[in-house]
Amino acid sequence: MKTTEHLEQKAFCQYLDLKKIPYFAIPNGIFLSNKKLAYKIINKMKREGFKVGVPDMFICVPKGKYSGLFVEMKKDKKCYASKEQKKWLRILNDAGYKAIVCHGCSEAIEEYKKYMED
């Protein structure tokens, strides 16, 4: 079966839910086929603080020197962070968070476990 970023993130969310880990998704990757409606919604979201490139998820668990963990999810190793995503990862890391790119659910789980061990 062909994987997608959605399926990989969904599987990671299921893992976090099973472990009762507090997190939330940041819906920057929303796709709207109705262009007129999309323009209206995106402009409203921008007025409410929407920022292009913000990572997909935030895990609300401070650990060690970090205030929490941001995860930019990619479906596999062939997918890379955009220029805007890299910028936000730097900003968040500089601000005291751990902000990373994970290629698939398995990598996200391993990175979360490493984060919790530090």
C-alpha cells in the first residue's frame, strides 16, 4: 500500500494517543479545492496568526533543556523540508524547543523516545 504524509502522521497520532501524550496538530497543510473559499479561509487564518512553514505537530512535554517538541512530518526519506519549514525549525530550536523533521511514523516514534530519554 502506498503511504502518504497523512497516513504517517495519523499513525504517529495514534501512538501518542495510546501513550496519553499531550500533543496537537497544526493544520498548515490544509488543501481546499474551491479556490475562492480557500482564499477566504487562508486570509482569515493569516489574520489569526497562520504562518507558512510551521511544523505539523507540537508535543506538549518539556524535557531537559527543551520546552517541547515540534515535529515536521514527511512521508519518507525522499521528501524534504521546504525553505520556510527549515526557517521555522531554526527559529523554534533557537527559542528553546526541539524542532525536527521525521520521515514516517517509525522515525517519529524513535525521535520522540530519544527526546524523552534526554
